[in-house]
Amino acid sequence: MKTSPALPGSASSASVPYITTRHAMSRRRFLQGAGIALSLPLLDAMLPPFARAATTGSPLAPGAKPRRMFGICNNLGLRPDLFFPKDSGAGYTPSPYLQLLQEHRNDFTVFSGVSHPNVDGGHPSDISFLTAAPHPASSSFRNTLSLDQHIAERIGTLTRFPSLTLAVNGGGRALSWTGTGVAIPPEQSAAEVFNQLFLQGTPEQVATQIRKLDTGRSILDAVADQAKELQRNVGERDRSRLEQYFTSVRDLEHRLQESKGWESRPKPVVSVAAPTDPTSPAQYMAKVEVMYDLVRLAFETDSTRAVTLMLNSVGTPVITDTGTVLTDSYHNLSHHGKADEKLSQLKIIDEGHMKKLAKLFADLKAVREGEETLLDRTMILYGSNLGDANAHSTTNIPALFAGGGFRHGQHVSLDPAGGIYPLPNLFVSMLQRMGLEDQKFASSTGVMKGLDFKGA
């Protein structure tokens, strides 16, 4: 492949590929500045000519567009009476919570009646959400390989990061586990993960760039000349993709700067009688949104193809997006005892989760990858280890599955009364959609009932 000298402003003297119609731009292409390697989103120019028009083939084939998975565990679950639809099939009537996702109805499937067989024990069951290892509360418990790490072991070498393990208010709870039963500690600082994704160089260079970010300068300032050069030499659709991506980077930088220091801020003062003293930051929903934005950028740049996010909210009073401070901790509200006041406040939190999920879907759909969207290429599992946090029940757990090139727009009811259809069947379907040939995972009995592939 022909090469040209490093673009102006580059910290590296390494050659970079010409952008031509005959040769594909490197998938590993970065815009480089002092202390920065800004990954690029997947562009048409990165695909070999024969692949640009292709719509079929294995996602693991050379030049193929990637597929990804994003596993989210909300370890306090959702009110089942407001989450699960009353009827099933493609014509189901959306529940109150699903009404908030109605704009994306054809992009997700909701399952009822699923669980992890023999995963019991109430709150401790969250560590088995992506492993399905039985009896997590027992003294002899040993966890097993999680879904994301199984994927990372198989295809993790294709990306800079084999996987990302994240948490909001982690509290030591882990979703990702190695095959030897060792927890992978989650990253709780979105700013730190952002630095890992986009800043590299000597410690002095990185420290200098972080100081610049602290004063409001974007990392795009350091690569401005290269960005302009790149935009001049790609097609119209790629130019649009780059403009959208650069805007997303600036927006996330701004939100990270605004939210910096959550962990060190004084606890909020609430004007209510005897509020529960929070043990972690109250800006819970804002942190969820920042993490969702971060995951979108990680997928858009093909920095990783497997991400997990633990939404751990035990002991946290929540400040809503409107600035309202709830009068009790999230955990206490989940143990509502059917008290009307607690139920109404829990509903506010649950609705906040659905609104953030709706925004994530919309943001992923706004990113194009050829004729598809980023949501079409990304499987999202949003669920919980608890079917009913008030009762510590681990059966009939909420499970919402979106994107990834499946046929959606339905409620698949799998014996809600029993609530024991194995959720790991969905894991097998996800692995196969990633291009892996697995026939079994943990307690699975096959692929997920009622879920079919769409396209390639």
C-alpha cells in the first residue's frame, strides 16, 4: 500500500495510508497529537471495495463490519407490574414503562418468564447475571466465566480493548468474571475510561492533555489539522459520519467536565425529615447517561466489542433529571412493602432508567455503518438479577433485548407463572450472532425461543 508522510501536527513520524478508491483506509487509523490517539469510527473508506456493497457473510470475516454486545444489569430491577406487558406477541399492548420506549418498539424484544436456573440468594445473585453460576449466596460458591469474557477470549484480539467492564456506584459488585472465577473490577470513572480510550503517550503528555481538558479544551483541538485533511479526502457519507462523531466527542467531553468530581462532592442537603444518608453519589441518572455515551463512542470507534455495565444503586438517594431529591434511598424504595409513597418514588427512578435507555437507542440509531445503524450491529441486554426486589425474588426477571440484527417488536412470554425459562438460551443466540459457533453456555438448553436473526 502506498504511504504518505505523517499528517501535520502528528506526534508520530510513522507513515499513514493514502485514502484512495482502490485501497481501504486502515481500520486502526487514528488522528494523533501529543498524548492523543483519537480512534476513528468505522468509515466506508475503511472497507475493501468488495466488502462495501456486501450484506452477507460472517461478522468475523476479514473486512466485515463488527458486531458487539452490551450487557447491563440494574441490580434493583424494575417494578414488574409496570414493566411486563399483559399480552404477548407482536401486537402486545406496551406496559407503562415500555410506553417510554415506544419510539423504538421495533428495535427491541421484551421477555417474560425467564431466569437463571438455581441462581438464588436475593441481592448476591447480581454477580451471576452474566455467568448463571448457581447459588451465589452459598459459602462454597465459585463463579464461572461471564458472557462478555467468553467473547473477549474468542475475538478480543480484534480490538484495542478485549472488553470494557464498567459500573455506576460499583460498590465491589462485578458482572465480568474469568474462567477461574476471578472478578474483573469494574471501572467507575467515565473520565478515566475516556482517557484510556483516547489519551496515550508519556505520563507527562497525558497529564498535560488532561490539564487542557480540565480547562475546556477538546482533544480535537490537538488533531484539528489532521481532521480537516481527513474530511477533505473521504466521500460525502464519511464526511457526515466524521462530523457527527466529532460532535459526539465534544459533547461527551463537556458532560464529563461538568460531572467531574462526583465522588468527592459533599453529600446533598435535602429538606426532608430524617433522610437516609447516602453512601455514594446522588447524581445517579446523570452517571448512567455518561456511561451510555462512553459505550457508544467505544463501539463507534471499534475500540472493543464487549462491554458490561453494573448499575449498582444500593443505599443511594437519587436526584432526578428535574432536580427533585427523593426522600429515601433507592435500595429502601425497592423494598417498598407496597407502601404508596415508596411505590410512587420507585416509579420515578424506573422511568428515569427507561428514558436513559430510550436515549441510548436513539443515539445508536443515529450512527450509520453503511446501510445499517450502530444499533443494528450492537446487541443490548438490559435486565436484572431480581424479578421483584421487594421480595428478593430471582425468577421472572425483567429482560429487554435490543438491536443486533434480530427480528424485534414483540413480547415473548415464556411461562411467567413459573418464571424459570433459562436466560442463558439468549446468551447462546448472542454468541452465534457474534459469529461464534457455541451451542451451549452455562445452563442453556438451546437458543432463545421466539428470537430470529434478521439479515446477515
